[in-house]
Amino acid sequence: MPSNKKESSLLYFKFLNLVAATRRLPGIPEIDAVEDRILAFLARSWYAGERISVVEAMNGMPEISPTTVQRRLKALRFKGLLQVENDQQDNRLKYVQPTELSMRYFAALGQCMRKAQAD
Amino acid sequence: MLSAPPRQGPSSVLHFVAGMAAVALVYVLVFKLNAWLFSVAKITDHISWIFLPAAIRMLAVMLLGWAGVAGLYIGSLSLLGSMFEFDPVGALIVAGLSSVPCLIAARVVQRLFRVRTDLAGMTGRQLLVFGVAGGFLSSGLHTLYFAYAAQSLAPVEGFVPMFVGDTLGTFIVLYLGALVINRVLPPAKED
């Protein structure tokens, strides 16, 4: 394997290990792969400044069934990684919003990336 | 005026359940159809400038009374699935607001115009009043509840599109129905 490729792979493995360690940090609730995937999907919308409703989230990931997304959103809310806000006009419409904890989690993942590159 | 259905035999129970199931199914189907047909007119998933299911609400309670209310309640609840997960009490209340007020409005208008319980002799104009009254009461109560739940007056903005949507939706369905009936069953010509 050329050294360039080897270095890149090593960087990626370091990153994965750091992420795994970060997930075991005290104060960070345990999340599984599906929840991680949902959080990543939501994070992209939040970063783009979009408001995303529960129904949009449920239908936004074709690889995960809407019912599973709905259940996992509830679990993530319970873990404090997201909050649900009502629409101003119609309280039947619920928006999924980040929390302080989810922002800390994303920041921790960002730190993992920096650390992996720096080491 | 809104007494519970009297105790009846098994066939009446069967009629009640069948009516309820049919209303729930038709309500959900028309709701989905409305979302598909009038996506440009939608304000939120449940508020649109044209809201055809309002006609189903009116017709269901006029034809089936409490069985219609029960069907609308179940249908509404199933459409509030995601809300139910995060705000179950709110979902139960909103489903009630999508069903019971229609029966109250229908009974009030029925009394006001002295329309018989079998609806015999009811005029087309009276039918339209039923639609407007149902839309007004339903939209008004929804708005009041949303304002109470949000502790703000912002939901008041939703009243106009909700009321207009309900009224327009009811009128569209009634006139389409009239058109179909006239085509299929043209009025008999007098010699």
C-alpha cells in the first residue's frame, strides 16, 4: 500500500477510535448507529439553517423506515440530544431542534477530527 | 341536543362500527388526496387554503351522527401520528377538535333552520350554511386551543386560512357532488 494511502487509512482509523472513545465520555449519552445516522442527517439541516419538522425527518432518510426514525427521535429527545418545538401557528407541526448537549457532541466529534490529523 | 346514542341491538352496533370505520378511512384518504392535489395551497401539513376533508367532516356527522364523530376522531388521530408520539394529550385534544365541533355545528344549524332529523326538505343553501358553520366552529376552536397551548396569539393568524380552507373545501366537494348527481341522475322532466 503506498505510504500516502496508508497514512490516510491510519488517519481514518485514528478518527474512528477517537470517536468511539468520545462516545464513552461521561456526560455523553450512549447512541447507536441508527441514532448517529439520524443525528448526522439533522445536523446537516441545522447547519444549513433549515428548520426540519418531525415528519420531514421521518421521510428524509430512505434507508431508515419512518416509524424507526420517529421512535429514535423520541429516544434522542429523551437522551437530551434534541428538543421538539411547536410551530407558531399550528401546534400539530413539530420541529426538531438541537440542544446544548447535541452541539457539545458535534464539537467533540470535530475535536476528534482535529486530534486525528494533529497526531 | 347532543345526547349519546341510545342503546341498541348488535346490528346497530355493527352499523355504528362499520360507519365509523368507513368515515375514518375516507377521511384519511381525502386528507392525503388533498395534500397531493393542493400542495401549493398548503400553509402547514394540516392547514391549507383548500381543505377537502372538511366536507367529509360535515357529511359524516350529518349522515351518521356519533358514528361519524368516532370515525373522524380515529381518522384525525391516525393523521396526527407524529404529534401523538411527542404530545399525546395534545393529539387527543386536537383529534377531538376535528370531530366533535362538526356535530355541534350541524345540530345547531339543524335546530336553527328547523331541518328534520332525516334531513328531508333541506335546501342547498342550508347545506352551504352547514359547511360554513362547521368550518367556523372547527377553525375557531382549533385556533383557541393552539393559542392556549402556545401561550401566544401567533396561532390566530392560522384562523383565516383554516376557515377559508374548510369552507372552500366543503363547497368544492358539494358542488362536485351536485355535478355528478345531476349527470348520473338527471332530474325527471315534467310533461
